[in-house]
Amino acid sequence: MLKRISRMTAAVAGLMLALGMIAPPVTALTATGYDIDSASSLQVVVNKHRPLNPATYVPARLVRVQGEQLRAEAADAYKQLAKAAKAAGVNIIPVSGYRSYSQQASLYDSYVRQYGQATADTLAARPRFSEHQTGLAMDIGNASGVCALQACFANTPAGKWAAENAASYGFIIRYPAGAEDVTGYTYEPWHLRYVGKELAGQVSTTLEDYFDLEPAPDYL
Ligand SMILES: [Zn+2]
């Protein structure tokens, strides 16, 4: 009986699929042609509803950038960005790039021990849910250290330069002001995410909005 029902259900689903009434179960690419699901995609979308898969994903090619690490593609772009900023008289330094699953886990666990889980969740992503694990995110700072990892970074030379020019190098400000209900993070003007020049030039707010994804304010 069960078998017959499931066969019937499958037949009906197949018919609906053929008639275009429902979408196929697995969509490899978005309507805009990007792969936002694979951990190794330059356009992967990671948020509190979208953990990295596999959990302990490690980028294939990590490159050193002044004591930090990024995926090769992002590292090249970052170096060009920093060089251009310097030419414009702005000294941008890398503060935190790639973090492995276990590094993120220790960071998160240390916050949980100190402040409890609720507060820890506002301070660091849980392991598997951090963009830093993709090797495509870099927290930047001013060489002077002023407003490091604080909202006032936006009004510093590095913050202003990045907001105006990051997209030309393939980076977006991943957690813009006023989008906490969508991204799950307060304004982080220092957190740059490499997505490639093409996509960076198209995203005006968040990746969630651009790809028409559900808002991810909290973990499920
Ligand atoms: Zn960050």
C-alpha cells in the first residue's frame, strides 16, 4: 500500500514537473547562473540557515597575505585592492582571513564559556556557519588600528575607501548597515567578502536579497 502510494506520488510529481508546475528538487545554479551551494564556489552563500557542506571544508589553495590566509583567487584580488588603496594614500591591513572549522570552534567555544551561548552568538559565528571558513572573507583594518572591528571603522580612511572601491576588486561589504534581520549580523564595515567582480558589481545590498533567499536572522 505504502509502496503504491509513493509510486503514485512520484508519478504525479513527475507530471507536475513536466508541466512546469513545480521546480526540480535540486537546482545546481541560481537563475542568475551562480552556484551558491557548493562550499568551493566563489559565490557560495553561507549564513545562519546555510551551513558549509562538508562541515570541515578546507579551501584547496590557501595563500598567505601579511600573516593571514585567503583562497588564492581572493588573495590576488585582496592584494590588488590593498595596493590601489595604498596608491590613494590609504593603508589597509588584513586583520582576520581564513579560519578553519576547528579555529572557529575554539573561538566560538571560548565566547560561550565566557559569556554564555546567547551572547556568544552575537560575537562569533558557530563553526560551519562562518564565511571565514570559505577563505573568501577578510576583516580589514587601518594600519593605525583605529576603530578596529567596530562600527566606527566605516568613518575611517580604510572604511571609506573600502566602501567606495571594494566592488571594483570583487569584494562586497557582506553585512551592511540595517540588514541585521536579513544577514543575522550587525553592521560590519570591515568584513569584506570576495564574490568576483561581476557579482560584486551587481549586489547592492545583501547576497540574501540578490539571490532571493529567506532572511537568516538566527540559527534554525
Ligand atoms: Zn569577518
